[in-house]
Amino acid sequence: MDDPQNRPSGAPIRGQPDERLDSWKKIASYLKRDVRTVQRWERREAMPVHRHQHDKLGSVFAFRSELDAWWESRRTRLAQEDAEQGELPAHISQTVEDVSFDNAPRVHPNRVVRVGVPLAVVLLVGALAWIAEETDYFWRSPLSNAKFTPLDFAGNEQAATISRDGKFVAFLADRDGQSDAWIGEVGSGTFRNLTHGALRELAVVNPALRALGFSADASLVSIWTRRADGSQTGDVNILTVPAAGGPMRQYLKEAAEFDWSHDGTKLVYHTTAPGDPLFVRETSKPDERRIYVAPTGVHCHFPLWSPNDAFIYFVRGVPPDDWDIWRIQPSGARLERITMHNARVTYPVMLDQRTLVYLATDADGSGPWMYTVDVERRRPHRISSGLEGYSSLAASADGSRLVTTTSNSRTGIWRTSLTEDRPAATLTSNPSLVLPNGVAPRLGADFLLYVSWRGGRQGIWSLTHGTRREIWSSNRSRIVGEPTVARDGRHIAFSVEDSGKTLLYIMDYDGSQVRVLADSLALRGNPAWGADGQSVVSAVIRDGEPRLTRIFLNGDSPLPLVSEYSIDPVCSPDGRFVVYSGADVGTTFPLRAAAADGRPYPLPSVMLTRGARRVVFFRDSQTVVILGGEIVHKNFSLLDLRTGTQHVIAEFPADFVLRDFDVSANGSEIVFDRVQVNSDLALIERTL
């Protein structure tokens, strides 16, 4: 297999013109195989192929550097497969035109009919079978005949789970302003409170991981918890409470999620250390083995054993919306990517040896919806319909029963006022609704900018003197970097994903003079205008991680600004420095700063909780408004960049879920988007 004729080589640096292969034919040629072989490798071997979301079926592209890395991890095994199946590299395959017929014996026409017609039928049947296979013609939803039954409970339920035998369900719910774990037997119609306020001082809600679970024998209910600010290793632990009732006890120290193998002899779990390292522990051995750790800024959640315990499946990605399902052997070998959503992916469960069901958002951010994928064919199918999304999912060991929480959410833009002399400790007036449908509000000179949807199409809108107007939209692009308004209030920058590329746009405040500022950079996070208005700062993927880069309006070459993990910049009003977010570790991340020339700028040590990357300067260059509080429920706080001290300036009820915001130039008001969710518990029963 080390024969250079049988393997790709000489990959250029990613980003160069010849790095990208824009068709199956080019990919096959690069790997020196035929198209059918590389398509099979993409389905079964997680070969890194990307798809154009808006183009016709089969429109794909790949990067040579990614193919080279993939090839190195699999070349020995694939060479053996080639030998067993008699496949030859494409460059030595012989075509019909290569065969000489000059000396071929003549064949009687009747024999041609007798042999040719059956052969043609066989070829036709084979072609139809291949087409059916490639298009999933015979695919059928694993929930096509399932029965959905609401489980009545007065409250908003989340983080639902079910015991391995399918007899009990547990979930988190808010009643009387406090979150508790509840349990009920399927079919009984009654539920018992297991924690009775004992979780009051703990954070127990994190939609990015499985917060509740059952022990293998269903005698215990496990609860993910986080103390203090979550920045220390010991702040995150897994506690348990007896299913029959009793005090909480520690179950797994400094672990975040776990799953027992089906034979009950092995435990997989991950911690909150950088890269969310995965460990396997055997009951017969005292030591644990680390089998995988992700790169800086990448996380691993939802570990799950396959039914035969041959693989561990998990969700791998970058918060909040760039995740996919991967798998690895318990030994740490054969890491494989199963899905290619690059979206918010959560709660994977296995119904049988090949059928994986999970929750994922669509490319436009809608959902989460329920999806299924055959882990060998690796072609996902959405199996939910309607307007209801899903917020959690769990399954019994045999896949006959599932429990889920369905959710209906709406997002609106709200505003609240602050006192003129100094911010108050609480709201000076009740918050008021500005718009019923919108996110990411930004304040301009005399207008409010926001992102909204119309007919399933995402666009940028402005609200001026009570008049709403769409100033930009695209049928094929998705906004991935929220709009940012220049300090003069007249210019806007934002980034979108289009055909697998990220583009940075700038335009005037009224939607005119739209132009692409950058179309060859791998952008991440939200952009920010430089203080002089002559450049835009954005995170660009370099060496596998986002790093701040200055992109000039006059066309000069982009200038790297920060050499470490850095994303979501905000430039200070005086132009002396830029504040940015560092890499997530567990559920927190550091707030850092760099001077205008890229050198480190001194800041006190500040750790923020996931979901709080948005930072806005308040009246001067020494104070910023941040989102303080827990992962789900946050309040507005002022942070002094000189001392690191914080104090709450606007506190909201528990049902106010804040995501994004902006502050007026004089600091008199805050505009923010609020997510309101109604969630219900449901049982899904399948006929096996």
C-alpha cells in the first residue's frame, strides 16, 4: 500500500487554489480510485467530503489536506479490502476501448440474443438496485409505526431520560421557581419529586449535554451538577439520588457525562478538562484509560456505547452550533465521523446495531428536529415534521421505548431602560416588547438592526421610526456572524456561509452598496468594526483554531492580530485594544484582550459562562456590559476592566432567557432578544 501510485501525496497548503477538489471525479482522481469506490468510502469510512447545501444532489467538494489525513489513518485496512474485493486503482483499470477486437471470433446473431438479452436484464436490474441503494429508495423511518403519548405534568420539562428496561422516566422541571428532578413509572400517570429543593444552589441545566440518567439497574438517577462559577475542575460532578427517594450522593467526581456498556463491565465518561477527554474504566480493573481528547476549543459530549459494545459514539464539535456525531473503539482506535451536519447536534440514542436517532438543527438554524442515520451508510434523514422542535431524547436498551421533550419556542426583541446617572441594581422599569420576531439586535444612529425570518428565508432588517424593512437577504446564504454596526452608525458588516465558504460582507445602513470584503477566509464567530472604521476584525481559522485577524476595507492583505485561540472580538471606543473570548473549558471561557498591534493587553482574570460571549462597552473604554449568571438563565452585569469587579444592573425572572443584546451609546437603554420556550414530555413506543 506504500506504493506511491496507490495513494495521494503532495497536498498543498489549505487555502491555495489547487487545495479544493470540486467534484466526485476530481476526488476519485486524487485518490486514484473510481467514483463508486470513493462514494462508498464517504458513506462507510467517514471520508471528509463536504456538500453544497443549495446545489443539486451530488454536488460536493473536498480538501486535499483533509483527504491526506484521513487516508493515513485508514490506508492499511483499505488496502486489504481492495485486495479481498479485487479492486484495482483507477489508473491501471482497463476500459472497453483498450481491448482490441481485430482478432476476435465472430459470434452468431442468435447467440447474441440468447446471451445478450438476459445479460442486459441483469445489468438493468443491477443498475436499478444501485440507484435505489444510492438514493435510499427503500429507506423507512424507524418511527413510522410508533405511538406518541403525552405524559401530563404541570410545568416545563427538560432533560428527559428513561431506564434501560423502559419502565421509568425521569426529567427536570421547574415548579415554584426551583428546578427539581422528578421520576414516574410509565403508564402510572403519577410523578414524584426526588430532590425537593436540594438542587437550589447548583446549576443542573445544560442543553449541550445529558443532564440526567439512570444507573444500569434503574435504582439510581444521576444528575449533572455544577457549583460556583464552573471554572474549577472540581466544580462539575455527577451526583445520584435513589429512585425510591433519599439523599443525594456523589457518583462520579469531576465527571460530566457517562454511560455503562451493555454487558455492564465498562464505563465511559468525560471530564471538563480541555478537549473533554474520554476515559474508559473496567469494573475488573482500578485504573482508567484515556481513549481520546479533542483539540483546543473542541468538546466531546453525549458518550454512548453501541449495542454490541464495539464502539463508543459521541458528539464532537465547537459550541454553540458546530457539532457532529463521531465514534471510536473502546481501545481508542479507529476514530470515525458519522454525520456531516456542522450544526447543533445533541442526544444521540441507538435503536439497534445500525440505527442512530438524534436531535439536530437545520442549516438555517431551525429546530432541533429528530434525525436518524444508518451508522454504516451514513446518510441522515429527518424523521420529525411540523413546527415542534425537540429538546431532549433518550431510549430504552432495546430501542422499543423512547422519551422526549417537545418544545415550542419564540424569540422577540425587548428593551429596558437604565438610570441616567448610574445603572440601577435592578430594572428601573418593566422590560417591554419591541418586536415579536427577531434576534441579534444592534443599535445604529437612528435605527434598530436585527435578524429575522420571512417565509423560511433569513434576512437582515431595520426598524426606523416604527417602520420595518428588510435590507438584505439571500435564498442560499446563512448568516453565521451577526451584523455589527460601525461607530459612525452608517455602515454594517456581517458574515455568511454560502456554498461551503464563509463570506464577509459590508454595506451601508440602508442596505445599499453591498460588497464582499473577504471570500477566501474560514471565518468564525461575530465580526467587529475597527475603531477607525477602516477595517473589520474577525476570527479566522488558522492552524486549526480561530484567531483574530484584521481585514482591511481598502483591499490590503489581511493581517493576523492574535496568535492564540480568539473569537468574537469587540474593539474599545478609544481604539487602544480589542476584547475577545478564549477557548471553552468545561462550561466557562476566559475574557481576554489584545492591544491594537496584537500584543497582550492586561486584563484582570475574568471567567464567563457559556452563552455569554457577547460583550458591549458601556460609555467608556474601561467598563463593559456582560451576561452574568448560569448557562440558561442570565442577567446583565457591569464589569470593570481595571479591577475585575462585577455587579448586576438588570435582573430578570427565571422565564427570561437572554441570548444577545446591545447598549445605546449613552448607556440609557439595553435592547435584547428573549427566547420563550414551552416544553412537554412525551413517550414514543415502537413495535419491534
